[in-house]
Amino acid sequence: MTAPSSIDPTHFLHEQLSQASPDLLRQMLTTFINTLMSADADAVCGAAWGERSEQRTNTRNGYRHRDFDTRTGTIDVAIPKLRNGSYFPDSENDQREQAARV
């Protein structure tokens, strides 16, 4: 399943609460993380997924699925792959390490 490029918060919460599954928080966290990584990959590529643009510098090439441990449990995240080069989501620790090197 691919992540949408944007989320309508009202519709999303209504849809999730109507299902009322015990894993609601985990599902919501998975959706938000995948959406954020998809938007970040769009920025790296220079255009949204499936969009044609003169500013495009790269294209998508599927997803890598990885387990991500959180306080709510382990979730499966879909990390976008790029046709040229690599995409790695930035984390707070990576940003701190880069700041320490400067």
C-alpha cells in the first residue's frame, strides 16, 4: 500500500474512529509516517509521485518495507526508493550528528 501525498484530517480521523480497532494508534502512526516520508521523497525528486515536471531531478522506484519500533509497538513503514541514488529519512539523531560536525 502506498501512502497518500496529503491527508484530510477530519475525514481520516472519522474513518479511523468508525473502525475502532485496538490498533488505532499504531495504524494512525503508520499512515502519518508513510505520508511524511512520501512528501519528503517528493521534495527530493522535485515533483510529486506520478507528476510530470521540468524541475524533476529523480523518479520513484517502489518501496522498502522496514520494521520501526515505537512505544505503541512495531510498525511496518514503507520507505520510498529512488531510481537514482538513495533516500534515507532524516531523524533527529542524524540532524544532531550533522550539527556536531560543523
